[in-house]
Amino acid sequence: MRIYQARDYTAMSRRAANIISAQVIYKPDCVLGLATGGTPVGTYRQLVERFQKGDLSFAETRSVNLDEYLGLSPHHEQSYRYFMQTNLFDHIDIKPENTHVLNGLARNPQAECEAYNQLIRSLGGIDLQLLGMGHNGHIAFNEPGDDFGLETHLVDLTESTIQANSRFFEKIDEVPRHALSMGIKSIMQARRILMIVSGEEKADIVCKAFRGPVTRDVPASVLQLHPDVTLVGDEAALHKLVEAGELVCG
Ligand code: PGA
């Protein structure tokens, strides 16, 4: 595993965008696995800037997203499709038909998940998967205790995730109670993984995930078993890992 420590959120975003840019330059038709949440917003902003300057093109690039709420239309402001459009896709030259996000309105969620697994295979697998990490070590909607052997599947959101997400909705009843999510097995099949973490509130869980035992209690700990992981974090998120003796690059 390679670990890069950046000074702050902006520097972390720039470093992550460098790695994604390199992937797109070396393999223009690569398959990017993309993530939502607060952490990747700056990385996407950097990629948009590079595209606008003419340094980067996504004209041949394909993308698959990690997850989507069940029951939200792609136009709902809290849907992950909407997040991707507004933070990245609407501002770059990626072809709409080459962007893939699970359909939150699927009538048959099980069939939607199976079709998504097939889609990833038909694209030739994911070249680079971008990931954030939740405060409890979750990756995508894979929560503590979940099976490591699953590909894309239907998830019942935990009460704590529903509570945490309620800040984005007017009323707690509006928060979806289910989601579709790539599983740990799907994520582990990506050729390369890029995890980004920011902020002091992630320092303990980052340390547990990368220095502690590989356990279903901390889903991100499974990444210790992946052969090509790059962790990029700011000083606030990485300082406990550094104090524990992990070697990091500046
Ligand atoms: P965040 O979420 O980027 O908003 O901290 C990360 C995650 O829950 O995967």
C-alpha cells in the first residue's frame, strides 16, 4: 500500500486528482469506479479544472458508481446520480451513455443488481476505484458486520446511517431506508483502489482500518488484502497512522 499525506483538504484533492488523471491519460478508455460523499467533491472540482484547461479529456472514459438510494429518482437532489451530474459529469466531456449509476427507481432491485454486476464485467472490470470511508469504517453502503463475499446487492440502511443522512432531507421520513450498493467483493475486484480521507474525525478509523486486524467490524480493513491500494489523506486524518509507525510519502 502507498500512503500519501497531504497538508490539507485541497492538497489531498489535488493529489487524488493527479492519480485519476494519470489513469485517464495512460488508458483513455479506462473504467473509473466513482464515489459520492463530502470527501470527493474537491477531487472532482480539480478534475473539472484540468478538463477546462484542456489538460484532460474523458471522451473515451467509462464510469460506474458505487451505490444509489432505492426510491429516489435520478433528478432528486439527494440521489447519487444527481450528485455525480452536478459535481462532475455535467462539467466534463464524458459521454452520458458511458456513465453508470444504479437505478434507484428499479422495480426489481435484485435484477438491477445482477445487471450491474454483468455491466461491470462487460466493461472489462474497474481499472481504478475511488473510495471514501465512513466514520465506522464503511465503504460504499457496506456497513460493519456485512458479508465480504457480496457483489452488488440490496442494503437495508442501519438506523444510524438513516439518522446521519437525515441532515440532507427535510424530514427523517424522507430518508430512504434501502439502497443498492456494490459489495466488498465488487470493490476488491477493482485493479487499483484509491482511498481518500480527510479530517481529524477520520483519524481513529483510518488507523483501525489499516493497522488493525482485517475484520468485518471494520469493512475498510479488507483493503489490507488488496494488492494495489493508494491511500491519500490530509494530516488531520493520517496523523494517528503516522504516529503508529506507518510509512507515508509527502
Ligand atoms: P464522507 O463519506 O466523504 O461524506 O465523509 C464517506 C463515506 O461515508 O463513504
